[in-house]
Amino acid sequence: MNNPFAIGDHKKHRFLVGENDVAEFDSGLVHPVCSTFKLAKEMEWSSRLFVLEMCDAAEEGVGTSIEVKHISPAFVGEQVELIATYESFENNELICSIEVKVGERLIATGKTGQKILSKEKINKIFSRLEE
């Protein structure tokens, strides 16, 4: 593992809200705006950008936590920017705070956790659980 990062470092990620990103369940459309589920996925990806640079070929990141406070809607066609901020790295677990915006409008805030483990350890854990 390589950790070139320090507390306060940032990673940015953007996505365009599409028709498939809206708040919809099996019962139908809830709201024609970006779903909290989609925001959570993109928030995890924004912090994973750190993990991708930290892992060596024999390691992988595993999500450990996600917190989303959805504050304002993001509409279909809007460009959403996520800023992940490196908060801590202890016991191989990266914690990031996340801010989500459309322009200056705050869409969501939250935190993510991702633990870096050897792929061998992950496979052992998964195989024990599959039995």
C-alpha cells in the first residue's frame, strides 16, 4: 500500500444527472430528480478515487460505511460535482467527508468509509461466508 495523501486533500468527481438516476422504486416514480441512492453511489466513488491510488496490485478497497444528508434536489440534465476530503486513515480504513453541489447550490453532504485489505484476505472472508 502507498499513501501519498494527507488530511485535507481533495478528490473531485462529476456526473450528469440522467433519466435513469431519478427517485424511482418498483411502485413507480417518486420524484423526477436525482435519487439519494444515486448520490450515495457517486459519493462512494468520489472517495474511492483515493483508494485506487493507495492500493497496490494485491489489495482492494471494501466499503465500510456511508452517510448521506440529502439537502436539495439535483435535476435531470444538471452537472453534479462531488468533493471528497481525506479526513483520516487508521487501521487501514479511509474516512472521507463528501460535499455535493450543483454550481453553488449544496445538494448533499456525508461521509464514507473504505477499508484497504489484501485481495487474498477478502477472498477468504467471502469464501467462509458462502459456505
